[in-house]
Amino acid sequence: MSASVDDVVRARQGWTSPPQLLALAAFYRDAQARPAGMSDAVFLDTVSRAHWPTNCWSYAQASLAIIAHGCVLRPQLTRELIALPVAAMMAGGLDTAAAIIEYGTACAAIAQPYVAFTPEGRRWMARQWPALHALVDEVVAAQWQALMQDDS
């Protein structure tokens, strides 16, 4: 006898990250409760969107290098710019500002990163990035909220 979707979801209660798996677990619960409540196309799309690139860490490193210089040039866009690498780091399982700041700081300190930082961007990462805990918290919360809205 095969396990029901509910049994699988219960077995996966250890899912604490990435956000896609949390959303997928809730989706599976809804799909089991209301099997006729969604089309096959919606089901396939939702399951497909739960996947993320397997190389999200390289993406996060590259994105940090790209946005750091942008934050130097347009500091008023920092919130929007940091959302890009934060999304990649969340996909990789980081879900707190402290973990995201720590990872970004480590990336900026790599001698030969995946994508090189401009000197200005590296300075921004060293001086400004570590002070962005509150802003990163807001971005993480907004991205979680967006994921949860996808659930409903």
C-alpha cells in the first residue's frame, strides 16, 4: 500500500526551508483536501515552481557582486536591489537576516569570487552590508509573505 500525500506531507514536517518546500507542503495539503479544486495545469505549474536552480549559491554570489555596485550608485534602491540575492539565498535555505548577512560578508571576502566585485562594491559590502540587518529582515519577511500569498 502506497503512502497518501498527507502521509508524505506529515513525514516532511522537518521541512523548514527553503520557502518553496513550505509552500509546496501547504499546496499538497490543499490538493488532497480538494482534489477537484484545481486543474492539472495549475498543479503542474505549482510543483514546477517549487524547484530552484541547483547552483543558487553561484547565483547569490554573482548577484551580490552585481548589486553592490548598484547600491553604491543608487542607495535609494538598496531594498529592491538586495531582494535579488536575498531570494537566491533563501532558495538555498538561509532564512534569517543574520545568516544572509554572514553569507554575503563571506562572499565579499573571497579572493577569487564567482563574479568579481568592483572595488566600490567590495567596500560597500564591507561597510554597508553588515549594517543592513533590519532591511534584510524586511526583505525576507516580504518574500515569505509573497510565497504565502502564492499558497492561497
